[in-house]
Amino acid sequence: MNKVFTSLWAAVLVFSAGTAMAQAWPAKPIRIIAPYAAGGTNDIAARILAERLSQRFGQQAIVENKPGANTRIATEFVAKSAPDGYTLFFCAAPHSTNPGLYGKLPYDTVKDFAPVVQAVTVPLFFLVPAASPARNAKDLVELAKKDPAYANVGSPGNGSAPHLAIELLNSVSGAALAHIPYKGDAPAIQDLLGGRLGASVDPVAPALPHIKAGKLRAISVASPQRYSLLPEVPTLDEQGFKGAEAFAWFGLLAPAGTPAEVVAKLNAEVNLALKQPEVAEKLVGLGMTPVGGTPEQFGSFIRADIDKWTKLIRARNIKPD
């Protein structure tokens, strides 16, 4: 009986300590690790949410950039951080594609993290120069079969969400679009403007000024739904390419073992922020769609996304470099 009582008392003490910590949290600044350099879409979105969290918690939420290795540097850093709610990860789509691309990683993509909330999705557009005869994705696929010049399709880099969107369209349509990797959206778009590419796949934000100026044309969006800033652009699904949906995304993770009460507080505050009109308008203006939801929904999304992209990566023999 003494052993049973001692075990129960220890459990009560652990629970009480965890509850007390969660109630006191945050008692100091929170670091949000962003896996890309300052000034990019991921960084800007992280700072928008960090500002809101700072206001709500009365403690600074500071964005710290740790770019490199297709987000793996930042991911490993957070995975090995203390699970106390003071180090968080504003992860991106490579979080669920890296397991398939790199195989063995210095962290477990699922087990080493506690999902908090999916913040946004980022629609990906198939773009062509204004002079291109391709008016839609079907035209591009057919032109690419006849003329290799139209088959060269740029992306921001190997293993990026746009790269995988190209490979997914190839897989679904039987097309032979040739992936041309660049170091970011800007150089790919510059070559597209210069007529050195048949098409490119990019988020809307860096391309939107050129679309509005009539220099580029968006012929399809790879997301499940049309995008509010370009509602006239049809989805791949609407053009008959079933199962070709792809999009980038950002979300908030904490190290595994972070108290559930802290995760719940963070989830509630991010969901509240995403519903604020001024926050939503900023994000949409940057080419993002607010999502929100529960930690469980985000965890399920990540697991399904890993499975989806790992199967494609293996089937298409996609290499990161």
C-alpha cells in the first residue's frame, strides 16, 4: 500500500507542477524559430503572429531566423530544445517532404514535435510568359510534348513545394515537364520574364506585380480551391488533373513534451489572431490563406502530408540536390 500511495502522490506532484508551470507561462520572452532568412514570406508571417502573441501574453515573442539545409537546421535546433514553451518552430512545407528526400534525419519529424496549429496555406501557381500560347495547364502539357522549349518549368529549388507540384502534375497527367531548379523565386521569375523558361511554379506574392502588369499569366493554381486574389485562375482539378493538388504551408510546432496546457494556450491565441480582420488581410495580401484549427488536426495533416510526398518522391526518384 505504501508503494501505491507513494506512486500516486508522485503523479499528483508532477501534474501539479505541470499545471503551475502552464498557469505561469509565459514568464519570459518566447523564441519563434523561422527556418528561412529574414524578409521572406515565412519570416514575415511569423513576425505578424509574433506581434499578436506579444500583445496578448505581455511577453515578447521574438522571431529568430535559422535558415539553411532546406529547413533542417532550424528543425533540428527546435527538436533538441527544452520542451518548456519558450522555443517554438514556425515550420514550412519541407517539414513533411524532408523525410522522403533525405531519408535518415537527426530528428524524428513526428515524434520530436508537439503540433500547435496550422497557420496558413500558400497557393502555388503555374505561370507562363504573356507571349506563351498556353492559356491553361492542359495547353502547357500538350505544348511540352511537342516542343521541349515549353517543357522547361522552373521552381525555387530542388525539393521545394513548387518542385513537387511539377512532379505531381507529371505523375497525374503523364506529362514530361522538365524541372529547372533555381535558388529562390526571384531568379526563376526573372528567367520566365526573359523567355528562358516555358513556365514556372511559384507562390503568388513575388509574381503578382508581373501578372498585374501583363508580363506573366497565371494559367492554373495547384491548390484545392481558387485563390481570392486571382479568382479567375482555375485549379488543376477543374482542368481535369485529379489528385494534383499541392501547396506550401506554415504552422507552429513545439518540442515534444511541451505541457499540453501551454500548447492549448498557444493554439487558442493563434486561432484568435488568424480571425482578426487586420491579420487576415495582411496574410492574404502576402499570398497566404489563414487556416487555424486544433493541434490534433495539424498533427493529422502533417502525417498525411509526409505519406503523400514520400510516396511521390520514391515513385519519381526525386533527389534533393
